[in-house]
Amino acid sequence: MLVLVSPAKTLDFENPSPTQKYTQPQLLKYSEQLISVCRELTAIDIAKLMKVSDKIAGLNVARFTQWQPNFTLDNAKQAIFAFRGDVYTGLDADSLTANELDKTQSTLRILSGLYGVLKPLDLMQPYRLEMGISLGNAKGKNLYQFWDSRITETLNTELDDDTIVVNLASNEYFKSVKPKLLKGNLITPVFKDCKAGKYKVISFYAKKARGMMARFIVQNDIQTRDQLEAFDAVGYRYSAEESTFNTPVFLRAEQS
């Protein structure tokens, strides 16, 4: 089973990681190409492109300037501990055991605008480059055109036709994957919360639920689509009535 998740805007490069183990990203030569493009941008360009404040734009000018590809534990951090945000709150990697952390390395893949695909223990340097932005580059007008089929091809090296691929990434990031070219059986869980008597996807809750499902898969050595139905964290329950094979739906009662 392979699980896909999105990265996060919020980063933590202040606190130490609980492990010294690390690996290197597979697609760094492409990251270097994007960094070269980003170094041509001014703070004003970045503020407009990313729709961020002048302060955040300035921070990212500095990040692009300082980025260099010889990653070590002194100048970089493992991705699973560097990313913070709702998905990673749900995943709670800091509390995983050493064996569970090893399991994430073979099970979890993080889609990234800058790095393409990251394993949890891949080192990364801080950045902000969301997959959906319109960053012109040698391959086209955005990052989807830049990455083209490279992300899918990278994932396919770890898949066969029978592998279950659990898509817990956002639409923005999963658009970087080409489902028709992807090996395996694609499963996209949906998490709905009751609001005013109706079930709907509420982004804040759904992001945390995706992280919790990733944790559930790792901790319980989930291997099949049917085993996913047992997921019941924080009140979610599988709904056979609303689900299809490829889209299992989990419902939760209204939160007080």
C-alpha cells in the first residue's frame, strides 16, 4: 500500500527531529531547476504570485537565495518532521515509534511543488511553492506542466498493478499525478462532517482526518481497501451506503 499526502505551508525548522535517520530526495535535479526560476523573482513578484504578505514574500526570497542541494542534518530536516499543519497534526509523527517511523518510509509519500515526491525521512530545506501557482518555467506556465509525468513515474517505480494507492492529498496536489498512467488501484477516502443537519466536507476537519488515516494505516499495517473501513478516529464511521469501492466515505456527527 502506498499513501499520498500533501505538504504544509507551516514549517518547523526550530525543534530537533526525534531521529538521526534520513534519506535524500530523488528529484533534486528538478528542484534545482525550479530554484533557479524562483531566484529571478522579486519580493513583489512573490507576494503577487503566492498571494502572501510582504513579510512572507521577503522570507521566501531569502529561502530561495539560501537554498543549496547538499542536504545534511545541519542545514535541512526530515520532511515528516519539518511540515506542520492540519494533516501533520492528525499524523502526529513525533509520537510514532521507531518501527512505525520506518514503516512510514515505505508507505507514505508527500507530494511537493518544489521536491516533486518526498519520502518521510527525506531531508528538505524550507520553502514555499504551492503546486497550484502559475509559475512560468521552461516546461510551461505552471508546476503541473513542469512536473508533467515525472511524479507519476517516480511513484510507479514502487507500485505494481495490485498495489493499493490511498490518495489522502488535496485536489491541488493530486492534480500533479496522472491517474491513467498510475499503476495500482486508486482509493480516495472522503471525510464528511454533519453541519446543520447535512453532511459535507469541511476542510479543516478533513485535513486532520487525512493525517489520522495515514497514521491508522501505518500503525495497523493496513494492506487492503476493506481494512480501511475500520478507521474510526475521533468519531468518524465508515458509511457503506455513501461509499463506492474507490471512494470510501466516512461520516461524523456534528461537533459541539
